Amino acid sequence: MTPQVDDYLEAEIQRLLAEDDRVAEQGITVQRREQAVVLGGEVESPERRDEICRRITSRFPHVQITCDIGITRTTVPADAEEIS
């Protein structure tokens, strides 16, 4: 049986994101989309994003989780931005 995606599940995911020592991430959003959960926001590396997604999907294996977490650019841009 697939668990109901509701406010309690969202809160449980937010709590795991904030309190798990291996994640400790408060800048990730959790949104319901029908019977799925979408994780959003930005982190500093692909490895960090993958760890967050791995932790959430392993803790909630019966919930459809979409990781839409972007990577914050930490390098100086190679090209100058032209403003018209």
C-alpha cells in the first residue's frame, strides 16, 4: 500500500532534512504533487544532492520522490555578462 502524501509526510521529510546529521539541510523545499513529493532548492555539489536524495528515498521507499535540487554555481563565470 502506498502511503498517503499529506502534511504529516511533508513535515516528516522536512524534519529528516533538518535533523539528520548526514543531511542537515534547511534550504530544501518539499512540495506535494498529487501522490508524489518534489524536493527543490539548491546545494553546493552533485554529491550533496545525491546524498540528500538517497537519504530521503531510502527512508520513504514507498513514496514517489522527485529530486529537483539544483547545484549552486561556486566558480567565477568564464564569460562576462553583457547588459544591453
